Amino acid sequence: MAQKKQHIAVIGAGIIGLCTAKRLQDLGFSVALFDPEGIAQRCSKGNAGHFATEQVFPLANAKLLPNLPSMLFNPLGPLRIDWRYALKMWPWFLRFLLNMRPASFKKHTLALRALNESALAAYQELLPDGDYDSLITKNGSLLTFETSPTQQVEQVYLAFKAQGVSVKWLKGSEIQALEPSLNDNVRHALLFCDVGHSVDPHALCMHIYQRFVENGGVFARTGITEILPSSDQVRLLTEQGESLAFEQIVLCTGAWSKTLSKQLGFKVPLDTERGYHAMLNEQGALSRPVASAERQFIITPMQSGLRLAGTVEFAGLDAPERQERATMLLTHAQQLIQGIKQSKVHQTWMGCRPSLPDSLPVISQSPKHNNVIFAFGHQHLGLTQAAITAKLVGQLCMGEQPMLDLTPYRIDRF
């Protein structure tokens, strides 16, 4: 059993850090949370709100290769690489290509599936007393196909079935019956049944934070500049020059994890897939997230309208936001949904997804310091995997055997 007042620091207040802080608090630890930007102000604030438990396949997929040229050179395409950043990201991209090998793809699929299978159940544990049902809508999601041949749709359907994903193949009138606002150019759709969404991901984060504070959790809006572990404690130096000591720390700093990991002796090939969203004022057009297989983006019904999200941009952490990466999503949405031809984007946003070239997160106790734990790199699945990551981190902090084999997620796997 953990000591009631053992002090743990959680560095990073995105969805991973928030879930981790609350889980550790629930286990009886005294928890301090740190973030220089505030609560959920980076990637977690504007994500697609999709608990994508069906996404068990790594991004490093050989089927992606034939489509890369069209994705890169189409101004409405889902991928952009800033030519000034291309040389810097080449080592990451080379590792990404190597992870497309069949054996790697299969191994990483199993590792993603293991996390996703327990993802929503972990949220149910983390959000008791009706919080789960009020904050997470479990109404499934759709993956639509407009131009893909029937044989190709069947291959995708069977691939998901083979991984145990609960999925139904819908056609024609079945699609219209489920989502009447979809245009009739949507010929096929896959309905993923065991999938949820949030109508306000930022509000979800703030709710978890409020529960954490109400139960005695402490938050400091400051960055950590240095981590100094020893055998019996970990000392943190803050941006204000403070020196704070904790029994254990958990590093949940997302796309900003590379520098602190390096301080602790680990060189991780972490880069950022910058993602964008655009908000429309439309209400009631959809009842669940709808993604497009060909267009590679997703539309989620939110409390404040429709959120159009997706796209990948490689340009590093500090490049200015390119608003057109968000606004161009409206063109795609108008091809999928009836009645929004006159709609306009009223808000855009950009966030940095923390991505590793094997498409797996780091969930790991440090092999060098048993009082340091890492939890970052969840790429497109941070919202999905936050609660299960928190549960695994809690088991590590308690000195228990984790419920999953954490070998695939070790920080020293690179």
C-alpha cells in the first residue's frame, strides 16, 4: 500500500497528466500538478473529442506509401510538411518507414489494441457518480466512404473485425437512416459501436481538474526546468528558481517531453504532428463523430457546434499557425453534410500531437531511476488512452504488477 501522504509530482496538465493526477490522488497519494500554460491549454484543449477505441492500427502503415504524393501536393490534402523543417524531421520519418515492416506493424497493432480495449472502462473507473455518463457520449462513430471500391471497403471492414473491433458495415439507406444529414455521395460506412465522444473536451479536462482540486490536489502554473533524481527523492527546479522535492514524479509533458527525457538519460525520437480544428455554428447536424476515409478528417458534434478536425502538419513546435490548414476542412465537410453550403468557420485552433515513429506511447518506469515514470507520446490517441495510461501509471507508483505488459511502451525501446 502507498503511504497516505507520499508526495508525487505530475508534470504536465493535459489530459494525460490530469487523469494521472486524479488516479494517483484516488490511490491515496498527495499530488502536485505542474504546467506553465495552465490546465489543458495545449493539445488537449482542442482535440476532436473522439474516444477512438477502434483505431488499433499504427500510423506507420505500408498502405500509406502510395498515397503520400497526393496527400502532400494536394492543398486540401491531410498532410503538409514545411520544407524548412523537412531535413530536421528526416530521422523521425526514416524510423517511421522502418516501422511499416509487417512484423513491426503486427506487434504495434497488438500493443495499441491492448490499450484501447480497456480505455473506456478506465474512464468509468476514473469518473464515478454519474460523471462518466454526463461527460462521455457513447453513441459510436462512422467511417464513411465516397469513392472507394466495394472490395476495398470490405478489406477495411474485415481488418477491423479481425482485431475484435465491434463494427457494422452500412450501405445506402442504412447510412441515411442513421445520419440523415449525410450527403448521398456517401456509399458505404463502417459503424464502430463501442466508441464514445465528448461534446466539449476542454470542459471534460476542467471537470477532472476540479475534482482533483476539491480533493486536495495542488496545481502550480510553472514549468520544470530541471529534474534531479536520487535514490530516495526527485528534486525539481522550477522556472521561478524554486527547488521542490518529491518521492516520485510522472512526466506527462506531451510534445515537449524530449528535453526533460534527455536530462534523465533517454534520447527519444519524439516529434509533433500539428493538428488543426475549425468550428461551425451548426447544431443537430450529426449525432456521432463522422470520419472520412478518403478525406482523412473527422467531424464531431460539439456543444458549441460542429468541430472539423484532423490533418497532419510537420513544422515543429514553434512555427506559426497556418489557419488555412483549419479553414480548408470546411470544403470537405460541405461534401459530406447537407445544408451547410453557406456555413462559415467562426473559430480555428492548432495543437501539437506528441508522436513517436512506432505510433506507440511511452508508458514506462525509468530503468535508471525507479522513482521516475514517463507517460507521453500518445499521438492521435491522447484523449482515448488517458485514463488507461493513468491506471497503469498508478499501478507502477503502487509497486504493483501492471495489468498490461508494458514492454512495448518502454522508454528504452528505441
